[in-house]
Amino acid sequence: MGSFQIEGGHKLKGEITPQGAKNEALQILCAVLLTPEKVIIENIPDILDVNKLIQILGNLGVKVEKLDKGKYSFIADDINLKYLESELFKQEGSSLRGSIMIVGPLLARFGKGYIPRPGGDKIGRRRLDTHFDGFIKLGAKFRYNREERFYGVEAPEGLKGVYMLLDQASVTGTANIIMAAVLAEGTTTIYNAACEPYIQQLCKMLVSMGAKIKGVGSNLLEIEGVEKLGGCNHRVLPDMIEIGSWIGLAAMTRSEITIKNVSWENLGLIPETFRKLGITLNKVGDDIHIPSQEEYEIQGYIDGSILTVADAPWPGFTPDLLSIVLVICTQAKGSVLIHQKMFESRLFFVDKLIDMGAKIILCDPHRATVIGHNFQSNLKATTMVSPDIRAGISLLIAALSAQGTSVIHNIEQIDRGYENIDERLRAIGAKITRKESN
């Protein structure tokens, strides 16, 4: 188990370029299974979760070639379906939650798809019902081996288009159903579909491959099935979660940072939410410039009540940035209520921040009240363990702002979502050292 040693309290300065979006990359990579033709994808982030999925695709028989940094070609013309029944797949698939999205493409193209119960962050229940309910509505038969915790769907006679109302606007569920529906016979209508930029990107990629999809960007999608899809070239968006993380880093360390090429039109409420926390963000072309601020004050509501920052399906505020917002508010002027609606365990890392001197009241598994120090009292360095990707980066930001030297263990969690983060932070002046486990 590796660790970071962080000497906090230093101001940073410079430019940082966000990596490709992890959540988009996991969907886009699964989509290569829909065609035997070559698919070229650019701006793929070099992170553990994405690399695990590329390895799974390679074991499935996909011909993977790295063309340049972040640029790969994929040819899925000779798929080995027997790999899905192997012990190796049970091990590899269960360690990565994103592996669930290979099921839709495999079901659409080969009439069957299997997956071990996938892993990922321990942030509460993340059920898979939306995925499999959608496949069943399209005509697949579902089975689950409880002893081996193995899911399977089969449609030997092919999938048929249908109207469906999703029980929740699940991003990965919507992506999986879309990928199954593009090769189904007839028209599929998906209502209450997720409409995040990642889903829009997936749809645009599929359309460039020959799919027929209407309503992209809305929660009502109409998909007319086609017989086959061809190859394409696709570029992954910059990662909005990483962009939000760098905004938080600049605020907490009172640093001047420019975030390059952020794709402003795909950031939704992220800039405005940080502005409500008092953080100055300047739009310079397609960059975000954050000047050094000695303090930032949280805006209340017009009636004087405390600001609430809550997550919601797109175009609402993404749940992946609530941990960052919580950390930022520990040094803000004012108070805020953080309401994490989607995952019941994601706020449990606040005990580490309380140990560092933050004033946080954990109201229940979903809500926390943060009373900001306004930099009148610095956070204190400590030793901690990263419980998941987003909590891990939040603790790292806290450590970079803290007085003294902190140690974060289990940094593999951070590496799952952030590319070469220690090197990139050192480039803008951070004092951070990686220590590998023995």
C-alpha cells in the first residue's frame, strides 16, 4: 500500500491541464466492442481504473495498440467469449465497477453478456437494477448465480426495441442500455435517461459509427436500431471532476492557478457553485484562471438562511465534487450545509478533517454542516488513509493546505482516478513525495 508524504502550507503557482474524463473513458472504451472495425480514441487518461478496463478488453480478444500518449486504437474483430467464463475474468471484472458496461455491447452484438458483481468505491449501495431491467425490457433473459455472485443476460434471438421509463437516471445504466439498443431491432425510447456530457459524448461517438439516436442532451432518447456499426475517431472530454479538484486546491492553498482547456460549455453548474462559495473564477478563452485569494466568503440565500450545496442528476451539481466542496468550506468565511443525496457513506471521511481541526458536524450519513475557519486557524497535519477516490483527493487538498507534514496511505485509491498526480502537483510547487509499499 503506497503513501504520499505532503509538506503543507505552501502557495502554488502555474498552469495545469486536466486529464481526459475518467467516467467518459470507461463508457467509450466499452463501446469499441460494438464493431469489428478500428476505433481510435484520444485523450484517454492513464489511471488505474481505465488501464484495468483496457486490460479486460485485451483479454477479451480486442487488439489494442497505443499510438501516442493517451491515444489508442481498438479492433474488436475476434472476441473470445470464453474469457467471460474464466476465473481470470471473475477476478478482473469484480475489481472494477466500470466493467459492468461491457455487458450492453456484448449482449447487442453477440447475444450474451456476463459480469461478476463489480467493485469500485465503498461509498454506499450502487445497485445494478437499472442496467438489467433495461436489458430485460429489450428481450434479454436474466440470471444470477448467488454463490459465485455472477450476473448473466442472454438474447439468442436478438433484442427488440421498446419504450422504457428508467427507475433512476443512472449514468452507467443509461450508457449500457444505449449500447444495447443501438443494434436492437426496431426503435427504443428511453425516458428519464441520464444526460451528463459523458452520455452525450457516448451518443455522439455511436452516431459517428452509424447509430441513429435522437434527443441527445435530453432525458428522452429515441434510438432506431441498425444492423451494424463501423469504426470512428473520438476524443474524450477533459475531466470535470479533476477541474473541480484543481479549483478546490487553488482556494485552499490561496494559490494562483490556471486550468487549461476545460471545455467550459460542458461544466454545467460547477463554476457557479464554486462562485457561491466566494471563489473567484475568470474565464480566459477556454481556460479557468483562479487568482490568489486571502479569503473567500460563502453566499447565503436571499432570506439569510445557510447555503445548502446538494448533488443532483445532470444538469444539477455532480456528487463527485461534494467532497471537494466540503473541504473548501473548512477554510471559508461562513457556514454551509452539504447534502450528499446519492451515496450514504461518502461523507464518512469527515472524521479525518475533524482530526485536522476542521469544524464539521456530521448530521447523518447524508448531511454535514461545515463552519469555516476563514484561515484564522490552519488545519493541522496528520496521518490518514484514503477510503475512496474523491475522499482521497479531498484529503490530499486538505494536507497541502495544512500546517506541517501529513501522510496519506492507500493512495492506490487516488491513482484510480488521477493521472500522475504527484508529478503534476510538484510541477506547480507542491511538496509531495510518493513512497511505494514494501
